[in-house]
Amino acid sequence: MIYRTYGSTDIKVSAIGFGGMRFEELDDVDTCAALVKAAYDKGVNYFDTAPGYNKSEESFGIAFKHMNKTRSHKPFYVSTKSSKSESTEIRRDIETSLKKMNLDYIDFYHCWCIITFDVYQTRKAKGVLDEFEKLKAEGLVRHICVSTHMTGTDIEKMLQDYPFEGVLLGYSAMNFAYREAALDAAERLNRTVVVMNPLGGGVIPQHPNRFGFLKTHQGETVVKGALRFLINDPRITVTLVGLSNQRQLHEAISAVEGFQPIRPETIQKIRSSLQKSFSELCTCCQYCDNCPQGIPIPKLMDAYNFHMLNSKPVDMINRLRFHWGIELQDDCLRKCTECGLCEETCTQKLPIRERLKFISKEVDKFLAAGRS
């Protein structure tokens, strides 16, 4: 296992972290706990979960009960989150998390689900960060962090506004351009970056041929290639993998064990291959993010990518709702005046207006069918 220093601390965390959101046997907490313990035995020492991840915290708690016996000489670190805005609710969240996971404190506590900069400012104004600081002063939290789906430039503004010690953000070979500014800012400000969705929410392994350019060694799987692309980036401290079963654990571990630094020219080739190989997919460069109507075009085009890769409009709709936090009734989905400014600035010359119409149509069909 590769270990890296977490920011300005002396903590050494594993380059691969255990994401506790995608257990295969959701209701079998003992089987899930065994997977957590197996990861620990193989050198993984960063474990991430959240109150909303089904029974994830309970599964972690069963595993941690055993892992606590060896924690003094084989440390592990726990990350969880709260999306609450009221101090009493935040305290209730952490007390529940501590009880479920058999812990006395949380190593990395995240202000969770910061979708927009306005959401960040609203939470801050309500005293969320003050409550986090109280929890830290009491010893219940060791490091104050943030989890976000904002654009790279908005993440940069947030990191400049508050000294979060770490930021958890989505980053993969599919969307690296969208959050490049965040990684650069974090490096400049000496903040730790932990990335989630390193496999594009499962899209990359589902399309191994299309993402074959990620493989840099003979016999390498596309999953290993995608993980090594991130492990190779010195700005990234931990790559969280949402592990479902023992097979996925083995593949993630082997990506680290067989890792060799990738030459800069090869990395550049991978980056350029995304645009060459996916001329019809948005690469999230954000040049179109100047809509006079305030439509968040890069977010909508990212969601449209999921439709193109999976051929299921529901995947696109779920991306809008659960990744970007866009309500299906939101006017932004229907405000396009077809001025064409977005297409003029698009470096790929994509038919953005046509795609916006498609998204609006599919969302309206989804709502008319009474689905939720």
C-alpha cells in the first residue's frame, strides 16, 4: 500500500480509501463488516461513510470493534459527514455516528453536500462551521473538512474563505477538467484532496473499450488504469473506491501494489484522449458556463454524458438530482432561449441547444409519469 501525508498533519493515510456507499449485501451487516476488515488487513486505513448510506455506519462499527484492538500499532482513520444546518441536529448526527461506529471521535468530519456556493454561504451564516469548531474543541472531531459537488472555481473560493483541512470532491478521468481549479487551489493552500467517484459513478468499468486509453500497461484493466491515473496525481491524497465485494477490493488493492509512476507525456496523452475519443461527449471545460439565463450548462451536459453512455434517460435524470442537486421542477431546465452563446464558446462545437431540449423533454416525461 502507498501512504501519503494528510495535509499539514503527521497522519499517513492510504492512497486507496474505502468508500462505504456501495456495499453489495446492504442488509447483511456482518458480510459488509467482513469486507471492511479485509480492506484494513490489506493496508487500507482511510474509511469513509455517512449517515445516509443505508446501514454503512453500522457495518463499519462492527468492523471497527475488532479493528480497535490493533489500532494503537496499526492505525485507521474514519471520515463521516453531516448535512444539517442547525447546531442541535449536527450534534445529534455526530453522537449517532459515534455510537453506531463504536468510536470516541471522528478523524475527518465533513460539512456534507455543498452543492453550490450559495448553499455554503447559507450554512456558514447559520453557524454550521462554528458548531464544527465546538465539536473539535470538545475532542469529538479532529479535522474539519468539506464534501462538495461544486465547480472547481467555486471550490477554490470556498477554500480561500474557510480553512477546511480537507476537501472531498468528485474527480475522475471523465470530468477532471471540471474541478482542475479546485485541485490546484488545494495544493497551493496545502489542503488535502480526497476524491470520490474515481470510476465515474461506475460508468468507466461499464465501458472498458471506450475507456481503453486509460490503460498504460499490457494486461491492465480499465479499472486499474482509472485508479492509477488518480494515484499518480500528487495533488490527490486519497482515492475513495466504493467497494461492493471482495473482487472489487482485490482489484483496487492490485492497482496500488502494481503501481509505477506514469510518465508526464503519457498522462497528457490520456487527458487529450478523452476529447479525441469522446468527441460527442462534453469534457466539462466550462467555456459554456456563461448563459445569460443562468442555466448551469456544464452540469446539464455532464448529466447528458450519462445518457449517452448508458442509453437510459433515467441515468441522466438521477445525475441531475442526486449528483448536482438540481430539482426537476427547477426553471433552469426550461429557460433556454436558444441564443446560441453556449455553442459559440463550446470548444467541441457540441449541439448544446438540442441537448438542453432533450433534457427538458425527458424530465417533463419523467414528472408526468408520476415518478420520483
